[in-house]
Amino acid sequence: MSSQQGRSKIESIVSIVLLIPLVISGVGIFFKQFHYDASRVDIAMAVSELPVAKAVGAEIDLASLLPAGFVAMTEAETFERDTLYVKIDGKADLYLQSGFRELSCQRFVSGDDEKLWAEIYLYDMGTARNAFAVYSIQRRATAVKLSLSRFSYKAESAVFFTTAKYYVEIIAAVESEKLHNAVLTVAQNIARLPHEQKGSLGELKFFPERGLIADSFKLQLTSVFGFEGLDNIFTAKYRFGAGTVTAFLSQRQSREEANEVAGNYYQFLIDNGATAKSAVNDNLAGKVLDFYDSIEIILVSGRFMLGVHEAYDQLSAEKVAIMLKEKVMEATDIGRTR
Amino acid sequence: MGEQDNGNFRRRDFLARAGKAAACACGAGAAAYWLYDSKGPEAAWQKQQLVTLPDFSVQEEPGRSMCIATGPDRKQTFNKAIDLLGGIERFIKSGDTVLIKPNVAFATPPMLGATANPELVAQVARLCYSRGNAKRVIITDNSINDPASCFQLSGIGKAATEAGAGIVMPRPNLFGHTTLAGGKLIRNWPILYGAFEKVDKVIGIAPVKDHHRSGASMTMKNWYGLLGGRRNIFHQDINTIIAELATMVRPTFVVLDGTEVMMTNGPTGGSVSDLRRANTMIVSTDHVAADSFGSKLLRLTPSDLPYLAKAQAAGAGTTDYKSLKPIITEMAG
């Protein structure tokens, strides 16, 4: 009898333990249903924008990087893939197409002059390669090189640079030496932080130095030169003769893929009105096209697809294409095996 | 043998427990039946009546639809342009309530040119009061990026307030749903309708900017700031939404500020090196014509911006701005 009572007690306790979470869940559901958010199922219902998370979990505490005399003006904010447009609207696509992960922002202000404020934009792009892509595409024509990192410059009152997987913008509200110095200090503090290095920019070494316009490198990740089938293309500008020539290079997974991409790009140009031309230089083992009075050259060397885009002088274009190919062959197995 | 005792469980116990279990199951079923809503939650817009923005345009006068004033001073070029179109009195009547919709999209400093110039906004408001004898001037925008910060940091809030204009911040109760007749995207979509209540005239003010998605952001794109909801989905069909917005809003006139043009990295910019001084102010009753001319300031052509042709096809204006015989005037630098 006592063992039956003991079992019954245990059963009751177990039942209560099981029932308590069920009751809590039931009560929770009951109250939650009074706060139904139609905007979750009907996007037109969302009058206000998506909630923006605070940077509680941000990897870098931006406020801790401010120089003396400056204080945080606002709380740090983070924007993720689905909320990035809230901060930068139509420019969000550029980042989203380039591997964007998270944006951390914070404004800071001088302790004794509220007009002296600036904002830090720290874009986590996932890899150094992605960070370089958005940096290079937006690089200003009036850029003045800085020594913060390999890729860094200032343009009037703003500083732009990459450090590891981050693309950083620090934008001052007004022209002021004091504010500009503060912006530079914050930039240095961010650049000095230890960052994990991910993604290489190894292709840059394949661009020959002769005639290269300094800091003209760009990395375009998608739909390059208006062709959806062309991605991951590095470009650099060369000064040759009176004009400039844009050289491009893309490392593919295999020789076959390089040939395929080159063939598709060639066909895209032909389909859009380009006509094939003969090369002037016999050493140019590639395709030359006239595309509405500009010259396009497409070559393949091992796993590399390379060439020249929108040049206006065929001789200069061919010269740059040959130089680029020779540099690739020299720096890779292709060159060593010959 | 009436009650079987196998050592720990009797028939009576079994029946009692089975009865309790059945009662619980019935109770749960009854509660579920009582609480079940076969219609599901009703979207709030279905409870509301759809709203339609009135037509705020004024009578057209041939040869006085568009003025292009060149010069470095925004106040001077705007004043001159509006005078040549017949004066602000042609557009604003005594006792009118005027809504100004500047581009206040970002919480960025005026120096970057990502938002409407605060001095220009203030000047338009002042003129509405001083010469148009407006009863009230209000300024609104559903800024995508924390409206209070946008109005404050862009300088527009302070400048407008000093000019005597009221700021209407976007609040949920100001939004009403609208459907654009023949529209593909603007269907049962919330717009900042409440701000237009009791408004007689509407003026749009926008800078000329490069735009990563649409190619350019000018007066037509500026109406994007009237949309509520998760409007970023319209970026997938940006040309259609801009054309539909231009069809939805019939402003009294628009002011396209090309004094400094954001040539690159738009729509946010980030450095004054993204700007080019073009010293051009356009005032027009036709926002399609204004933007068509504005495309030139970005070194584009109207055909580079597909939304212009779409808007023209929808009857929102003309891309052939020359057909309006725009008045062109040059101010001393």
C-alpha cells in the first residue's frame, strides 16, 4: 500500500512538472495573441521601419575608440542584411551584393562644440576581398592616400579605409581641423585593432607596374561591364600614350572555366554589336573586338581570364594586354613550366 | 472478481482516470472551439477606407511651367525662378495651408548634399508666408532613417522652424492606405496621407543626386518619402515605383536644386568630393520635365532613366522639357 502511495506521489510530481511549462506556454500564447502584428504577414502594414537592433553584440566597441575631448553622441546601432536599407537606402544593394554582414554605426561629438560631430560606419563585409570591393568601387577621385592601412584615403572631411574584413567610413559633419584630427584618431584606433584576416587579394600582384596608375585597382564582384556572367574581376588603369587603358583580370577555378567565361563574354559583346578585329601585334594570342569605337581584348592564360576594357587606342590596348599576360605567366606555374 | 487487483491497478481507478482524461480532452477541445477564429486576423487596411491624394496642381499657363535659373546662391535663383513663373502668388493664395516635402531621407549633415538644402527649404517656406500669405506651412517626410535625427542633423528642422514652418513627423496614425488607379505596385499601400489633411498646396524640394539603384534621385524619387510600410521591396522595381509616385502626386510645383549635384556614390554620398557645382535651380509645375532636365546635370540623358518615359506614358508629365518652353535666366555669380 505504501509503495503504491509512493508511486502515486512520484507520478503526481512528474505530472505537475510536465504541466507547469504547458500552462505557462498556454498563458503566454493567450496573452500574445492580443498583440498580433499584422505587419509580420502583410508587409504593407508595417508603417514604421523594421526595428533596428542596438549594437549590444557588436564586435567592436566604437565608443571606446574616441579621442579625448570627444564623446558618443548617440548609442551605437547595428544594421543587418534586412535592415541595411534603413540606414543607407538605395546604396544597400551595393553592399548586399558584395557579401555584407553587418553595419555598426556611432556618432561622436566634441565635448565643447556640438557642431563638431562625425559618424563612424563600420561595415563587416565578411572577408577582406569583399571589403576591398566596396572600398574600390566607391573610391573618390579626389582621394588623398593615407597610411592607415594598405587601402585608405581621405576625401575632404571624410576618411575611408579597409582593415581586414571591415570597410570603414568616418564622415565629419563640418570642415574643422579639430574634428578632422579626431576622425583620423578614431580611424587609427580602428585600424590598430587586431582583426582576423580572411580572403586574399592575391590577384593584385599580377598587374604589371609599368604605366600603372597608383591606387586605380577595383574589384567588381557581380555583373561586371554590364554582363551578368562576368564576376570577380579586378581592374586597374594604365597610362599609355595620351590616354588611359583599363586592364582586367579574373582568377577562375580552372582553365576550362576561364575559357568558358571568356567565350561567354566574347559572345555577349558580339550579341551587343561588337565586331571582331585582327590584332596588330602578332604576340597577342587573344580576341580583339571593336565595340562602338572602343577596343575590347579578351585573353586566357591558364586559370586566368584577362584583357582590356574600353580602350581607345588599339596599340596601347594590345601592349597592356600582353604585359598583363606576361606578368601572369611569370608569376604562376604557366610561366615556370615554359 | 468484480474489481481486478493485479497488485497496483484496479478497474475503478482505471475508469476514474479514464473519465478525468476524457473530461480534460473535452475541455481542451471546447476551449479550442471557443477561441478558434475561422477568419483569422483581419489586416487593418481592410477595416479602413482607401485614401486618395487630391490634385494640388494649379492652372497651367503656357510658357510659365518651368524656369531654369543659374547662379551660385540658392535663395536668389529660387526667388528669380518663381518670379519668372508668375510669382509665388500665382501658386499660393491667401489663407492656404502649404505642405513642403523636402528630401530628408538621411541623418547626414547638409554639407554632404544627401538631403534638401535647409536654407532653400526655409526660403520657400518664408516666401509662402511673406508673399503668398499662407495660413500655415508644414514640412514633412517619412525619413527612412529615424525621422527626428534626420530633421535635426540635416539642419532642415531648425531652418524650417525658424522660418515659421511646422514639422510633421511621421506617426503611425498619419498613414492611410491608397491604391493608384492602374498602378502595379501602389495597391493598398500606406502613405503619409494624414499630413495632407487640410492642405491646399504641395511643393516638393529635392537635390539632384546620383542613385545606385535608379540612376538618379530628383523630384519624382523624392515622393518615395511619402510611402510607409517596408517600402524597400520596391527597390526591386525602382523605375515603376518612381513613375507611379509621380502619377500619384500632383504637386503645385517642384524645386529641383542643382546648385550642387551629387555625381557619385548616391544617394548617401559621404564626401563633398561626390558633389559638383552646377549652380542650377529648376522650378517647374511638371516634375517629369524638371527631372528630365535634371538628368543633364548628372551627365545623363532622359533615356538613361527609364522611369521618366514610364511616368510620361502614365500622363504624369513630359520628358520633352523643351516643349514647355522653359524660361532660362542667369544670375550674377
